[in-house]
Amino acid sequence: VMAFDRVQDRLDEIVSRGAAPAGSVAQVASESDVVVTSLPNDRIFRAVALGAEGVVENARRGAVLMDTSTVSATVSAEVAQAALARGVQYLRTTVSGNGVVAAAAALTVMASGPQAAYDLALPLINTIGRRAFYLGQAEEARLMKLAVNLMISVSAGMIGEALTLGRKSGLDWSKMLEVLASSQVASPMVLYKTPPLKERDFTSTMSAITQTKDVDLILDCAAQSYVPLPLTSAVRGMFQGLISMGGGEDDYIALVKHVETLSGVA
């Protein structure tokens, strides 16, 4: 669950006027103009969206279901069909950014679904995101999110291999990271991961298990489209190795440790 300061301020304001927290998903859906969900996987998203006590079954006609989860386009399309039948406007609003970006309400939001729903939800989107992109009427936001996460996952493997190669060849750990953060490969991801890597702090902002779930969604999507993804497939194996060695709850950038272990680096 991602909590954003500006959204929390609004919730505090509502509660201060005497509104009580809802007791169920069905109650939230029945009393809301916009329902925002952020859920970990297909199974839970389907249950919350489509269950008898879920959002679609209990929402008002014309209400907006605004989902920020990273889930498959397949289950998303299933929710879209059910929402259309019930007169619920279903908006896919996937997000990109880390915890620091989220706390600053500066996420990048990728949206797809009915244009009217996007226009209605845009003020809310702007409370969690600095930039918003409307991509189309259907599953475009889901697919764009998978493309972004593909690059993040492969970049994690690349960082692990580069740092291990340098370390085993005798380069200083801190100086390597300083150079990378000042070089042409210094993406926002590299800059965000440099400080914890300097301290070798692998506390999770996104666990290896969760990142592997996203990689599986990417590979499933690629299989449906007959797109070969050899780099992503290789990184999937790296994540599986990290998880098998007890690193599943570490941050996904702990692929560095896994490559070091394979290379005999203490």
C-alpha cells in the first residue's frame, strides 16, 4: 500500500468532519465517486475488483475505478469487461517511481481507459503524480508499465554485473559508484540506488520476490505477442537464484550480492 502525504492530508480533513472509515470494500464502492486501488498481484486485484463484495459489483453507475496496481493486461481486460457491463468507468493508472518520489507526490502516472474517466480523475492523479500521460482507451497503461519494469529489471542485472566485474578486478567500491553516478549511465534509477549501495544497504523498497512477479508478467506478455526477450529471461534466472539463496525479501538491487556470490567475491 502506497500512502502519499497530500492524499493523507485530504483523508485527515474528511475524517475531521466526522466521516468514519468504511468497514468493507463494498461500502467504499457504494459511497464513492472514485475508488483507488493499489494491489500486489492478479489474484488479489481480481478478488477486490470482481468479487461479490468487490468494487465493480457495488459501485454506483458512473463511478470511477482507478487502479494503480502492476497486474497483467489479461486480468485487467477481464475487469474492464465487467466494469462496462455495470456502468463503472475503469481507469488503469499505473505509476512509476520509488518511495521517495511517491512521498513527494511526484510519480509518473500512465493512464488508459475512458477519456471521460481520465478527465474526471485528473485532479486526483495530479495529487500523486508530477507527470501524467493518457495513452489510450484499453490496456495501454498496463503494457507501458511492463515496458518500464522490464528496463528496471534488466538494469538491476546490469548494475550487478558491472559492479562485480569492477570489484573483482580491484576497483574501489565507493569510487566505482561515484563514477557511475556521474557518467552517461546515471539514470534516475542509478542515482536513487547509489547511496544505499555505497552502504551496502539492501533493505527493500521493492523486494526481489515482487520484482520477479513483474518479470513473470513481462515474459507472459511477450509470449502472447511472440516477442523474444533473452535479456529479461536471463535476469529472471538471476532473480530466482537470489530468492533461492534466501534473498527474496531483499531489495531487487541485491542482484549485486548474487552476482558477487557466483563470482566468489566475499
